[in-house]
Amino acid sequence: MNVLVLNGPNLGRLGTREPSVYGSTTHDDLVRLCVETGKELGLDVEVRQTDHEGEMVGWLHEAADAGVPVVLNAGAWTHYSIAVRDAAAQLSAPLIELHISNVHRREEFRHHSVLSDIATGVLAGFGVDGYRLALRWLAGNQG
Ligand code: DQA
């Protein structure tokens, strides 16, 4: 099964970005971790990152058309982007909303997500291990 892991704004700066919140794993490390975890689980995982909302919307359309499940860390868009929500709402396969940090222990504006009520499930606060957890769940719940 193909799986898309889509990371939104500022996640390309993992490793140097606020390491006390997001850890020291770089985005390149994260790509390797996801692809290798996918191989162990029999999944074909592709990881993408963008700082451009329109590009993310396009990738979600692509996933919707292909019927591919998505692990989505929409970063700050999580909290306000109706465009990303509307694109994600078109997915027919599972959508996992993921956050590296526990957004509920952080600033009030991070407590609200425009994605959670359309997501199959939400993972937050497990660091980059959350990506492994999401892939493991997808591998065990293939349509
Ligand atoms: C994040 C949490 C968001 O609030 C933040 O804007 C991010 C990353 C996380 O992975 O913890 O960019 O989605």
C-alpha cells in the first residue's frame, strides 16, 4: 500500500527549529525513518514537505484522487487553514493528523484544530515516533 506523509510549514527546519520542542531529528532523518519503517511494515511511504499552502492543497487532491492514506502534519495550518481542511475532507482513505509536540500542553491557539473532526485519528506529543505509530496503525488497518 502507498502512503503519503505530508509535512507543512517550518517542518523542513526540524533539527534546528526549537529543538527543545521538536527534538534534534532533521527532516532528512524523518524521511529515512518513515521510509524504513514503511519497508518493515510492507508500506510504500513517500514523505513530502512544503511551506506553500497551495502546494499542500494540490498534494491532498492527488491523494484523494489516488485513494491513498495520508499522515498529515499541517503545522500552523492545522489551527486556521480552511483550504487545507477542505482539501483533506476529500480523502476517502484514512487521514491521520499528527503533531510532534503535544499541542494541548502549549499555547491556547494551538489547542484548536480545523482538521481533527475530519481525521480518522490524531497523534500528538510522541515526538517523531508519532510517525512510526501512524504508519503501524495504517499497516494494520488497510482497506
Ligand atoms: C506542530 C504543532 C503546530 O502547532 C506548529 O505550528 C507546528 C508543528 C507539531 O508537529 O507539533 O508547526 O504541528
